[in-house]
Amino acid sequence: MLPRGDQAEIAAIAKQLRTAFTERNYSVINDLFRIKYADLAKARFASEADIRDEANTKYREMMNKTGFSVFYNGRDSYFSAADDRAVKLGQGRIGFPEPALILTWREGGRTVRWVMDLYFAKIDGKWVIIR
């Protein structure tokens, strides 16, 4: 079982990410996704700057849509691996979790939903988003 202190640290990062999306704070989003962007850059044989710019373009596009909102209900489920050094964060009941963040907006008379799973790892004693 993941210790409560680790759970609280992971939940705080998820809340910080939700706030960053709500406030359209790209600096915080980029900082929280720094390791994720580095990993994607390696996988795509691209530069981290290109991955960050591509992501920011996508975020701006979503955030400028009518009715953009971010949902994070805070009822967290932790699915751990590697002796609790890697964790997937979900919401709701264990076995039936929603993704950690749900972004929605209106497009052409319909609601579009983009879900964001969050994977964390403990690196140098600190939890960070890795995927």
C-alpha cells in the first residue's frame, strides 16, 4: 500500500496540474510535464523543445474552445508498481477508475472530452509525472 505521505504528494501534484490548466499557466504545465516531454522526445527522435511546443499548441487550441473546463474530483485511486516507486493515478473506485484529469469543451454543438491518465515515479525522493 502506498504510504499516505506519498499519496498526498501525488494528489497535490495532480491538483497543481488541474489549476495550471484552469489558469492556462503553460509554465507550470511545462514544468510538471518536463520528464514526460523528455521521454516523448526520445521516443519520437525529436527535441524536447519541439515536443513542448507541439503540446503547448495543442493546449492553447483546447483552452480557447467554448466551455473549456478541467475536472479533477480528488477521489484518488493509486495503482502502484515497482514496489510503489511507480504509480498510475485514477479517480473513483479501485477497479473502475476515471482518468486523473478530464478536459472538456464544446465543438460544433457537441461536448468533446479529452482524458488524461497520469503516471508518477519517485525520482531522487520526489514524485514527478512521467507519462
